[in-house]
Amino acid sequence: MLALNWARCRRNTQSVTLGLHKRKIALTGTNAIEIDLSSVNALEKQIETLKPDLLVHTVGLSDVNKCEQDPDLAYQINVRVAINVAEACARLGVSLVHISTDHLFSGDWPWVDERLRVTPVNTYGRTKAEAEVGVLKAYPSALIVRTNFYGWGASYRTSFSDFVIQGLRAGRTLNLYDDVYYTPILIDSLVHVTHELVKQEVSGVVHVVGNERVSKYGFGQALAKRFSLDTQLIKRTLIADQPNLVKRPNDMSLNNSKVCKLLHDPIPSLVDDMENLYQQEVDGLSAELARVG
């Protein structure tokens, strides 16, 4: 979903090629090729043929439950593939953005900044943390972006905002956690900020997230209000009352002070990002992406 939206954001200003694995998709205004991520040498040959200025690595197994059930698969996708990409880009001198996560800490503190040592609490977090180390070891000039994003999904992958909007439009009651906090950012804002960092040749770990720390419940309420949907259908629930879930951090909020100091323009507010999301639907973007897949 992220790669598709990233390509959509940049297709009018740059030549964009989507590197695909198993899924065959086509997005207007972009190219697509099948990429072999399992071999550094094969990957290097493909990148060398493409001659890109920048590679944005969005591959990841983000299903927390699946990562816990199959840690070997989680390692292969989240760590090994990421290192392969970093090694190939390093050999060819291609700029690299590696997308990481806000799922790297225990959740005991809000507004975590880049200086805090990671303390992941599950397999997903551990593999993403290991990937960061591996990527920077292979390619110290790489940019690692920690984030938590939302936007319009495709037919094969819906986002959290899709889940809320579609559920409320269908008249379903949604139980959203009011004790899980994060700092969400619209994909378009994430893409814009990241490319500004690339222009400045920033490397290392940077938190590219929204300005507001909200609960999943609070996010759902704000989204429902902007889309004129029934907020009464959203009910407060607590992750603390779900003892059988794979352990997750309760607070994933990241501090974006570093990126704000690096940028010349501020990161949009949650209200502004949601207004952008709403306008995208009016303009037909959500319908276009829903047909992809």
C-alpha cells in the first residue's frame, strides 16, 4: 500500500518504477517490473539496469501476529531482504530510503526521540530494529524513516483509515483502543518530507510522523467528524482488556523535533492531513487506487 501511494505521489514529477514481487499491479503514470529480492547479486543487476537516483524500500511483514507465528519468515522479509537492498544500493551508490516503524519501543514513554535505545516487545519490532542496524552497517549513507502512516488503500490492502471510513459508512459499530497512542501522518505528507530529507542528503534514523499524539479511538473520532460520519458508532475499548493478544507497545508516539528542525516548512497538522485525505476522495483518487490490484 505504501509503495503504491508513494508512486502515485511522485508520478507527476519524477519517473517512477514500482518493483513488484508476487503481486502484479499497474498504476497509471508509472512503470512496473518484477524484482528478485532474495539475491544481492540479482538485485544489483536489476538496479544497475534501472539506474535510479533513489530507491525507497517499503517491503515488510507488518502483521504482528504472523511475525510471532513465523519468526523465520519475519526475519527473512524484514531483515534479510532489507540488508540485501542496502548492500546492492551501497555497491552502486544509489540513494536509499528504508522505511521502518514506530513499533520499536516498550511503550512506557510518550514522544520517544531518535536517541532512545530501542526496546522492542515482539518479533515484528525486533526484526525491524535488527533491520535498521543491518541497513546502516551495509550502507551508512542510507536514510532510515520511522513512521506510522495512513491513506487510501488498494483493493488488496486496506488501511486503518479505510477500515474506519468503510465501517462507519456500512453502519457497523467499531471498537477502537483508547489506550494505544501513536503519531500518524498522511502518506502524502510522509512522502513530501522524506524527499526533502533526501534533497538535503540526510542519513541515519529520522522520525517522520505527525505532530499530534492520539489514541486509535481519538483518530477514529477525528476521521469520522471530517467525513461527516456517525461518531456514536465508535466505541472506546482498551487493549489492556485483551490479554491474549501478542504483546504490543501501548504508546508508539514518536518525537518529530529532529525532522522539523531540518525542514523549511512544517509537517501538516492532523486536521490538515485529514482534509487532504477527504479532498483526495472528492477528486477520485480513492476510487482509482481501489481499482488497482
